Amino acid sequence: MISLPFRVACILIAGFLIVLAVTYIYKLNSRKVFWGVGLTTIIGILFLLGLGVLRPSWGTETGTAVIVGISTAIGCAMTLIYAAEDLHQKKRIKG
């Protein structure tokens, strides 16, 4: 049986790759899409943490799946934001 943290990380990374592929294929305002998805992910995670929906620990137990999911989602969001700025830099150098 595959562990829950690994499944959560795989689902987040798959969603990240789908957004990346669709944006690169269609090239429609890719910078805006990357920034939008990245910021929405980060703000959504912080909002859910603030409301208590995501709990990294319950009493003395730590929720490994929650911690792995949060760190993977924030890492993917930061990668999307970096990709947005990298694309913008390459377009500015070309033209």
C-alpha cells in the first residue's frame, strides 16, 4: 500500500505539471496564469491553515501527510512563479 504523504505529494505534483503543460502548449498570457495559480495556491494554503482546516499536528501526533502536502504545494507554487518570471525575462531579451 502506498503511504498517504506520497499520494498527496503525487497528486499535487500532477496538478502542477498539468497547469505547466497546458500553459506552455497554449502560451496564452502564461505569466499571468503562472502568477495567478502560484499566488492562489499560497494564499489558499495560508487561509486553510489560519482557519484550522489543515492541521499539521493533533495534540502530540504530527500529520506527516499535511506537512508533506503543504510543503509540496508551496514548492510547486514557488516554481510556477519562478517560471513566470523566467518566461518574462526570456521574452524581454528576445524582443
